[in-house]
Amino acid sequence: MKNVFIRAGDRGMGSELLEQLRIFGITVHEIEAADEVARLVSAMGAGLLLSDCARIDREPAFMAELRRLKGELGSSLRLVFYADRDDFDTRLKAVRSGGEAFFQLPVDAPRLIDRIDALFDRREIPPYRVLLVDDDPEQLEYNALILRQAGMAPSIASDPARVIPLLIETRPEIVLLDMYMPSCSGSELAALIRQNEAFSGLPIVYLSVERDLERQMGALVQGGDEFLEKPIKPEHLVASVAIRAERSRTTRFYMERDPLTGLLNHTNLAERLGTEILRARRTGSVLSFAKIDIDNFKSVNEEFGHFTGDRVLRSLGRLLEERLRRTDVVGRFGGEEFGVILPGTDGRAAARLVDELRGNFGRLLHRVDDREFSVTFSCGLAAYPEFLSAAELGEAAARALGRAKSEGRDRSVVEAPRA
């Protein structure tokens, strides 16, 4: 949660702009005195103060107290200033008062939100996801406990037959395999995992007593990446897993993501849709898929330029990420098209959710020089189990999107199964 503070009476940014911050999940607090900032930051962990530059000269005691607080709180408190003019002296005052960003009025909301995102970019790192496979229950539980105490999220399997479902369910960043298991050897299981393209880049590390170099090399040829020899000290196990999991996470991020928005790219969004359908089928749950297209986006690029168009795309991507649940999956197909997977949500509930997002996005104002404009989007939705495969869901959502466009844009349409 991002928390922004404004001083009571600082309305230079306008209530409309503050409302647009709220659209993106940013909580705005009005404060009366500097000590309130300290109290709120201590309670919330971090905060950002938006202040009128005029207060630097008008209230020197307040600004001096803010500088003192920033010295104590460090990066937990960020300061951003705004003014009705942009000149050297005004910016210098902001810098000397601890300002880390400066905006001239009227402020473009997406630019301000970009800056707030950057200043709050101390996000909590999710725990590394590890899958442990071993036929020895005691060894399995012991290693899982070590990793759990180190803040990781281990999943365990003593039966190799459970590994593929667990890979789909938990999406681990590294797999630790015992080399010798009675029903299926570690090298056989590694080869089986590698047959699935979705797991072709997943690090597989053998945790084994095997020290024979030729046997190790034979196991690596079948699909493993390296060996950790048993017994291994707990601190060495934690360090080894963390290094490999972080490398896997970084590589996967850049392979899976669209470079402009940071969302899943087309290929990986399609893979996740297939995975989520398998999960819904196994658990007897529902699922909806939304295909979103920004209305008249070509005219935005033509009238305001591609740089502004890119900012509009990032704004929609950020809105979808901020306002949807952690379990929802957001991706960009390319161009002005986005896709959203909504597990556990039927078509009617998905339409209500998307319509709320659509209304929020339509209220967002984009500024270029002295001009403001807003943009809308259209959406087509389809649900599982009304449509049973990823291909059927995608085609149904595309049909519904076409109807939304032909019926006037800025609307959502749910595709019903054909009789």
C-alpha cells in the first residue's frame, strides 16, 4: 500500500488529481503538523509527502522539522514538491528542502504516479518458491524446515508421481531432487520434467550422496543442472538455494515480461491461461478471461505522439496490477491489447469487476503541454467451464471484444456459449 501525505490547506494539486491517485490504490492522508508525518510513517512503514513549494518560505519551522524527520527516517519518508512555476530558484529551494522530485502545476497524473512508483520501489521480495523431492520423509521435512526458517516457501513431494501437479500448482523457482528413489530415479524424473516445455528453463539441482563424477555427469545429461552433495550444512543449503532461485527469478522475469509495461508477454500469458484452466478443472472451480483493448488508441499516437501513447499503456497496465487481486494474472498481448485471467470468478462477477476498472480508467486525465484528454477501453469476457480450453476461451473473449467495439466501445461484453 502506497501512502501519500498532503498538508491541510495544500489544494494546489486539486481534488481531482488526488482522486486519480486513489484510483491507482494510493491512499491520501491529510496532515496538520510534522509530528503526524512521523507517527504515520512509523505505523505504515513508509510514506511520501506532497508539498507546495510556497510553504518553504511561508513556514520555515515546518520545513525544518520535515528535514529533521527525513534525516531520522531516511528512505522511509520521501518528499515531493510542486509549484505554479518551474525555474532554477524554485527547484533549488525544493532540493535544499529535501525534495526528491518536482512538478509544475497543473500536474499530469500518470507522470506523478510514475514518480511515486519509483520512490516506493522498495517492494517486499516474495519468498523463493522451492520444490523438494525425496523418498525419505524425515530428510524431506528437515530440509523444508531449514528453508522455511530462512523465509522461503518450500513445497514437498515424497512421491515422484505428484511432482508435475505440484509444478503446475506452486510454480517453483528451483527443484531439489534426491538422486535415488525406488519408484523413479532423480535423473528419470528430471528427464520427465524437461519433456514439458513450460519447465524447460527451471533449475533442477540434485541433492544426493552420489560422489562418482561419471554418474553425476550422466544425471546432468538427462536434465539436471548441478549437484549439491549430502550431507550439507543448513547455512550452505540456504545460500545455495537462494543464489540459484534469485538467478532463476531474474531470468524468468525478463523472459516472461513485456518490456514497456512489465506485464506478462503474449506467450507467457497464454501459458498461464492453460495452467489456470488445469487448476480450475482439478479443483472444480470457475475462471474468467478478459481481453481488453484501448479505444481509438491510434488517434492518441497520431495526435499526441508515441511517447504519450506509451504512457497511456503503462497507466492501464499499472491500474490493472494495482486494483486486481494477487491471484489474478495480467498480461499484454501487444499493441493496445491486454489480457486478464481471473481465477475463481464467474463471467458475471468478472464483468462487474472490469466495469469498475473501466470507469476508473476513463476518469484518468492525461496531460500534454496545456491539453488534457481521457481514454476508454472495451472488454470481451469468457468464462470456464462454459468454454473448456485456453483456445476456446481466447476465441470467445475476442468475439465478445469485437461486439463491444461494434456496439459503441467503452463497454464490457460477456460471451455466452453457442447452443
